[in-house]
Amino acid sequence: MITSLFKKSTPLNFSLVVILLLVFYLIYQFQDLAWTDSVFLISQKIGILFVLMASVFMANFISVKNGLSKDSSYTIFFYFLFIVFFPSVLDNVNLMFANLFILLALRRLLSLQSPKASKEKIFDASLWIFVASLFHFWCILYLVLVFISIIFHVARDYRNWILPFIAFFAVGIIFALSSIIFDISAFEYINRSVKTSFEINYFTNNYQNGALSIYATVALFFVISMFSTLSSRPMITHASFKKIIASFFIGILIFLVSANKSNDLLLFTIAPLAVMATSHIEIPQLKLKQEMVLVVLIACSLFTFFSQL
């Protein structure tokens, strides 16, 4: 029943997910209404909601446009289910913006499957990654994905290897000018941003620990499914799926190396995991298995969300 509901991409399905996102977002935000006394904070909450919606639909666009899924609504539904694992991320402005810029970069890198305007795509992707790193420094690790994409598609032209460095100087100049205009200490900002920590002892309650454990188990299930079925998928999609897998593991690496660690940092893994989950659910299999996967995942998402309120 649930699989049938999201099997097709219809305005009703998109509206349903948007309503679910809005409801759960408001449930989380209405725990503390102190922000309603400030116009700035109200604007910030509305901005986060729009960025969240844009990220959800960007993930769906990436999946469908590159042939990683059928014309279904599974990707946006899975994105919703994964985002509610970590409700505190709904207050994290910097990570929300950084994730959206990474998705914009991923969109350009996956489009390298078509050789048309490859240099523009590499430059744009690099630019978005450097912009994302201004919001969370370790997003710079996604440059690895840029070079992986160059190796897959356009390695013979040496100019493609230089483009990420040109993008770096472009963003660097903009950042330097902004720091002068807004009187920001660039060196202090960079020094504060590049700190690392490999300790995972940030939990303030057992429910955060449980959310991380359940999410890790779910992620492992879909990653194993992705690896085990990759060879049976159309050859034209192999490079794109490999980039999705690489994007997921870069997101894990960002979580591991970042200081001020929290479950929120796993936001970068949600879009690629949603694509892999969609890929798994669309594999020809018994309908009962599909329903079981969705029911278990829905139950886990609801439990982790409400237990952390």
C-alpha cells in the first residue's frame, strides 16, 4: 500500500511530503516559542524551511534526471524519513545551506555523464563546494568527488584539472572582500573552522545515541544493497551510482573529522542515502519485502524523532 502510494511521481505525492515536512518542522520548532518574539529569528526559521524544501526537491531532481531512479516519489519520501532521524538539524542554518550547495555541486558532477559543457560543470561544482565550505569548512573534502568525476569522464584534457583551483581563487577573492566589508577576521574564522576531532562522546541523552545507532544500521543495509546490485544495473548509470556512493562516504568522513561533533553532521549523507534507498526499493522483488522495509523505516524515523523532542 505504501509502496504503491509513492510509486508514481504526482503532484499529490509531492504535496503529501511537503505537508509532512512542514508538520514535523513545526512540531519541532513549537517546542520553544522564544523565537516568535524576534523578526530576525522568524525570518531565519522560514529561511531554513525553504532551504530544506529546496534540498529535498534537488535530491529528487538529481535522482530522476540522471536515471538513478524511476519517475517515482520515493527519493523525497526517504529524504523526509532520514531528516527526521536528527530533528536538531532543523535549527542548524549553516549546515542546511552547506548541504544545499553540496547538492548543487553534485547535480553538476552527475551531469558530466553528458560531455557537453564539461568545463563549466567542473567549475560550477567546484565553486559550489568552496561556497559550502564557507558554511562548514570540511565540505571542502567534496573536492575529491570533483577529481573522481574528472577521472571518470574528462581526464585527458589537462585544463579540467586546473578548473577547481580557479574556482578556489574566485571564492577566495569574494571571501576576502566580504571579510573586509563586514569587518570579519578571515584568519580567525579559518583557524576556528579547520579544527578536527575524532571523539564521538557528544551525546546529551541516550536517544541521540539510539538515533545514531539506528541510522547507521539502516545506512549499512542500503549501502550493502547498493554494492551487491551495482553490477546488474545499466552500464550507463554505473559512474553516477559510484559518485553517489563516494558522496555518502565523504559525508561520513566529514562527520568523523569535524569538531563540535553532533548527529546534525550526518545531514550530508542523507541525499545520497535517499537515492540508494530508492534504488533498493525499486529493485524487482516481492511486494511484501518492499512494504516491510518502508514500514520498519517509518517506525524507526517516528521513534527517533519523537524520542528526541
